Amino acid sequence: MVEQSKKAIRQKRQARRAARAAQAAAEALQDTPVEEGKREGGFLMPSGTTADDIADQDRALRAAFPMWEEDEAEDEVVSSAEPVPEPAVEVAPALKPAPLLLTPAEAAPAVENIAAVSHDDIKEEAVDDWPFLGPMPVQRGALSRNLIITASRRNSVHAAFDVLRTRLVQALSENGWKRVGITSPTRDCGKTFVSVNLAVALSRYDNCRTVLMDMDMRNPSVAKTLALRDVGSIGDYLRGQVATRDQFFKFDRNDLKIGDNLAVAMNEQVESFAGELLQQPETRERLQQMEEELHPDVVLFDLPPALANDDVIAFKSQFDGVLVVIDGTRTSAAQVREVMRRLGKDTPLLGVVLNKAEDATGEEYRY
């Protein structure tokens, strides 16, 4: 009885903390400069939007970007005769299979310094390296353990990422943007969780190429989430020492119908001077060259926590807008306001994702 009472008090405190953080995020969104003709309250925040409006928006985007039907995917993934358990929020430690090694695409060009290649030469050759990117296996067990719920789509929470995907594509299209930074105030708020889930959701738009890059070079996590190793070094890639074909990988054929129009650049090499590297002109040129080689429609950067160091500030000129992920059980309103202050009013705030928000009864776990 005493334990239940303590748990209820703890849950109420978490709920109040989440409410304060959400309020601070809402205030920050309202303070974001809005161009004439744009809706207030943030680019992804609805203003008088009903459920029918969201459904109409999603149908319109599905027409523009054809995607796999959810029911069709479910039929191939799981038999309707067997109940499908919901993924647990807290998973007891278990033995994990050894991560798989990746093999870069064959016949990748041997280039000593890619950054030295002229952009004019690239344009003249009409380079498109996308079809030649190497495959990476789909680790179903790892995706389930790491709560990549948009992969199997068994958990109803995946619908939240579908809505986020829809509004994000709309915001980018309306403003002529493509690069999105994803960060958080502190570590363990779930920014990589959001980045990978959003990337997988975007992969189901057949006519939309999506790139996900692990730019948290102090604590790279995307490869760990996908249970892969020998994935290369983002730092070496930005320095022009690695070819795009050797750094980016696409998911291999799979019955989860994760699209092959998602390319992921992972990292296994920690960079002690990540902030300096992110601010180098070579980094800007390398990202521009990547876009000329892969022609992506959406680029997602999984960035470091904004309050941990100066990496996000150093890199902010390289993305068009930012998504901020906050932990409903830990993030304070003061931390949210400090993130917004550091990013500055010149950085468009696309939205705030409230992760791990638990209500006072502890019966619901929301994203």
C-alpha cells in the first residue's frame, strides 16, 4: 500500500513536470517569428486543426507520395490468428545478438579527397549514387527492443509518427526546405528514437528520398539502435576521406516494407573536436556534395543534446529548421527555454516532440 502511494506521488510529480515543460515549449513556439501568411504557433503545431483536417492532409500527401498500405503490411508481418503483444516500455536486460557488419557498395570509386572534386564537374556528370548504395540488414529483434515502432506498425503509437511525418513534409514543402535538425535539451530524451522512427515512417513515401545522418559525433547512437557495426566514420566522411557510396546504406529487402528510398549514414568513431569539425567550410561543402550525389527530398540530422556542448550552435547554419525532443519525466521548463535561447530566433522551430509523457495514473505511455 505504501509502495503504491509512493508510486502515485512520483507519477503526479512527473505529470506536473511534463506539463510545465510542454507549456514552456508552447510559449517558445508562440515566440518563434512567423512570416506573413504562415500559421502561428510553430510550423508543425495545428491552429484550429480538426481530426478530419489532419486526415484530409494525410490523404493529400499519400496521393503526392504513394506509400504502402498499412493493412497490406500487417497481413504479411503477422498472422491475424495470433494476438500481437504491445512492446514493453521497460525491457529487462537480455542477451543481445552480436551486431552485424556492413559491407560498402561494390565498385565504389577510389577517391583520395572527395571534398576537392569540383561541384561543376559533378553537375555536368549528373551524378546519382542512390542506386549504388550498399544494403544493410533489417534487425527485427533490435528494432523491437529499441522501440522502433514505425517498422512493424503493431503499436498504435506509430500513428503519432505518421502525423509528424505528414506535417513535417508539408512544412518543408511550403517553405522550400529539406534539412531538419533533431535535438534535445539533455541526453536520454529520445532524440535518436524520434529520428529513426521518423526516418522509417518517411521511407514509406515512395517518391520521397530521405537521408538520416548520425551527427552526434560525441555519442553516436543510430548504429547501436539498428544493431550494426563497422559502419564507418562520419568525421572522416565530412573531411572528404570517404566516398558517399561507402558511408550511406539502404535497408535490404524486407517484409516490413521499409522503403529503399531511405539512406542512413551512421558513425562509430567518437570525435573529440566535433564542434570545430561541424563549423568547418569542408563540412558545408561535403553536405552540399552529398545532396548533389543522392538528391534527397528530406535530410534528417540526429544532433547532440543542445545543452551538452556547442555542437548544435556550430552546426545550426546547416539545417533549415529544428525539432526539439523533450522528456516528459525529466526535462524542465527552464531547460526548454535555454535551448530556444541558444538556437536563436533566426532558427525556425519546426516543433517540439513530448516523449515519455506519463499521466498521473501511470496507465498511459505517450509519444
